[in-house]
Amino acid sequence: MKYYVSQTTVELDAAGRISGYESVLTKPDTRRAAENSLRRLTALGIEHLHLCKHPENSRRWGKLNRAANKRIKTRKLTVADLAEDIAEIEKARCKEVNSEANDL
């Protein structure tokens, strides 16, 4: 049997409702390796860790891993996003130049 380490996160959203999710931190491995990983992660100060069994042909680890990837995935940067950022920088630079000119 294989084991993996997961972390449970519980949060309050803006509406005051409780929501939670589980994230996998290690791949399924032997019990000794998983316990060693659990010990190391605990020593780093990570809280709410669990040692989970991974039976043969289990799909739970994969489901948790895909869900975590969806939560972490970010949107790719587009040219329009860069244009907005450059416009903000130029506007800030113009204000800075104007304030220096007024000080003289």
C-alpha cells in the first residue's frame, strides 16, 4: 500500500460561509517515505497535515491534484494587460516629473 501527505485548508469567505479544501503535497510512496515527508513538513511549520492511504487503483489523489491545479492556475498575460501596465507607469512618471517641475 502507498501513502501520501495532504493538507486541509478551512477558510471563511466574504459572505461568512465556511469553505475548505484538501491539497496533496506529495506523490504516493511507501509508508516510510511518506512518514518522513510528513515529519519534514511538520518541522517546517506547515499545519493541518494528514497521512493518507492510497489504495491500488484509487483515483482520489488524482482528483485532489487536478482540483489544486485549477485553484492555482493563473491567466496568461496578454498584450492588452501589458499596455495597461505601461500606461500606468507612464502616468506615474508624468506626475513625478510635473511635481519636480513645480518644486523648482
